[in-house]
Amino acid sequence: MSKLRCVKGMHDILPEDMPKWHYLENCYRNLVSDYGYEEIRTPILESLDLFVRGIGESTDIVEKEMYAFEDKGNAKLALRPEGTASVIRAFLQNNLEALTPVSKLYYIGPMFRRERPARGRYRQFYQAGAELIGIEDATADAELIGMAVTFVKTLGIQNVNVQINSLGDPETRPAYRNALVQFFSKKKEQLCNDCVRRLDTNPLRILDCKVEACSIAAQEAPNVFDYLSDDAHSHFSDLQQLLSLHDVNFTVVPTMVRGLDYYTRTIFEIQGGADILGAQSTIVGGGRYNGLVKQLGGRNTPTIGFAFGIERLLLLLGDNAKESVKPTVFVAGVGEGGLERTIRVSRQLRNCNFKVEAPYKNGSLRSQLKRADKSSAVVAVIAGADEALQNAVTIRNMQNGEQQIVPLDELEPKIRELM
Ligand code: HAM
């Protein structure tokens, strides 16, 4: 029988890796809470329509990468490829707008895209994201970008490159789109098949194509800044000034477009660790998406957000950053009634907040101490029959083997002394 394995491009996250995940997730939760963000958890499965309408029919994500299927009741569903559309759906469905004029929501969770697997690119991956709903001013853009950069720096990742651009508003987009169509129509024979198709469906995406011939063809393409409205221009120049108040160094990249159709005005990416991540060195992506709430059935509401790829950050962090793991106390039982005593002592110690390992059946002291060693216990508590007569146990320092008899009511401070 062939061995069962997890799906290609998906991974188990093993207990040995968890301290790093917890460390990163806790840093993220702490930081975004300090900016007033609250957690939201949305289902992993949503109706397919949400992503088609939200992300855009002609994006790679929707066209090629989504895990979409019909369930047994013929409902068309999809595993979420990103968090933003779901958060806005939840915002509308639960009428969060009625609670506060501004919603600041964050999330951490798995996303699914059927991409070609590579280092830092998986078919199930985790994002930590944040969405700020209800503010249109560039102060919000600057604070959000500043928060993302601060997070990366808090993790100790220093060499990052923040890239920003503006895509303007839906009203000025058609003129820019037409200019791109005219420009690329003349270079059709240089473009890859996907981009020839994009000429009709989504010409902005040609600027983002990774095929070398297409990047070369795009070099002289019309500049988005020639097509921004006055408002969009001043929003973008305000943003650039405000970013310095947040200590963010940045580069303006007029050809950046991003892979989701909902963006308006500001878009940004943080790149870093190309030596480790190669082509997957975009560690955060985000931007404004002022049209999405309305598009999904709500009122016109300005919105901006970002998401990090957690695996990419962890690859950059290496083994240094992790949550400290509590040391283990092993409780061994010897003599008549030994197993029962281990249960009582273990409960006493767990009530004092110790991490405790105990045997599940009677065994020799030697075999139990071997297990204590294997579980990297710092202290072993030996609950023997003789000590029990004096309401005491023996504690053993597992580093040097020294032992002492300790009354049960002095156990907690004595163990803490050894940790
Ligand atoms: P995105 O650029 O598609 O944006 O993804 C954000 C981040 O998720 C990427 O920068 C990358 O670190 C990570 N990521 C994406 N795909 C993969 C993958 N296949 N494997 C590993 N990591 C991956 C969004 O998803 C938007 N929802 C961001 C946003 C929030 N915009 C506004 N609000």
C-alpha cells in the first residue's frame, strides 16, 4: 500500500517548529494590539463568488490558483486564497460598521493557492494580516505601512526595502488602461501568451509579468503618475511626507501593480532576504482598496490593509527567534502506591503552573529517570513510600544528580530554586 502523504505544496508544522511560530504570532498580536487592532477569524471556506467578485475574475489567483469546487449540495465554494475579501464580507454580514466608525481588524491563518511550490511559496501558507476600515486620509496609509515595517524590525529583520506606488482611482483608471493597451498592442509579438490575453482582460497585469521578454517590453510603458487625478496625486505626496514621521525609508516604483484587482491609490510591498527567499522575497503586500466594501454590497467605505507570509518571515528569522519553552518537572513514583502518588503530586505541581511529565504505569525508578532525561526534565520529583510517611518527596537536580528530601508544602519554592 502506498504511504499516505500530505498534499503537494502543503506542510505539517511539527512540535519542534512551534516555538518559532508562537514567537512570531505573539509578536504580531502584541504589536497590532498596541495600534488598536482586534482579532477576527473567518471561515476557511467561502462561496466562490466572494473571491471572484472581490479579487477579480482575471487575476491569476482566481483564474489559475484557487481551490474551487462544488460540495455535495452543489454549492460553489473555494478555500480562501487570501484574507481581505473574507474580512470585508464578515464586516458587512455582522454590521460591524454600526459598532464603531473605524474598524481595525487583524487575522492570522492559513490561505490556499495552487501555485508552483518553491522555497517560500506553498499551496497552503499562513498569513498575518491587518485591515483598517473607515479612514481615507493618507495618515492611515502611513500608520499602517509604519506598523508593518515596525513588525519586521521587531523581529530583527533589518535589511528590508519598502516599495510604494499609487494606482489612482477607478475614474482615472480607464485612461491609463487605454494608454497601456495602445502601448502594448504595438509590442504584441514580444509578449507571452498570458500577456497577449491580458491585453484584453487586464493590461495593468502586464507590468507585473515575471517573463523576461514582458518586463523588457514594459520598460517604456506609460507612467501611472501621468494619469492620476489631483486628489490621488496629493494623497500620494502626503503619504510620502508622512512616512518619514514613521521612520520609513521607501522607494517609489511606478510599475508596481500587485496581483489583486481591488486596489485603488496606495499599494506597497516590503521586500527582504532575497539571498534566502530568491524570487519569493516579497514578505508583505498591501494597499488601499476603497471600492471593495461597495462592490460586496456595502456603502462606499475607504479601506487599507496588508498581509505577511508567515513562512517567509520564519525562513528569514532562522533558529534564533523563538518563544522560550517552559522547563519540565518529571514526577516519578516508587514503592507501594507510587503511581497514585505521582498523580497527586503532578496535580499539585500543575496547579502551581509547572509543566509536568509523569509515568502512565508502574516502573522501576531507573526506567522512570531515563524517561525524565529524555523529556529534558530539569528536576525530577521522586514520590517514594518512605517519604510519603512524612508527607514529603525527594527532589533530584537532573543536571548534577544531587537529591534532597522536601516536605510537600515546601515543594513549589524548592523546585523554583532549581530552575
Ligand atoms: P498578497 O501579496 O497576495 O496580498 O499576499 C501577501 C503575502 O502573502 C505575500 O507578500 C507573501 O509573503 C505571502 N504569500 C502569498 N502567496 C504565498 C504562497 N503561495 N506561499 C507563501 N506565502 C505566500 C494579499 O493576500 C492581500 N490580501 C494583502 C492585503 C491585505 N491587501 C490589503 N489588505
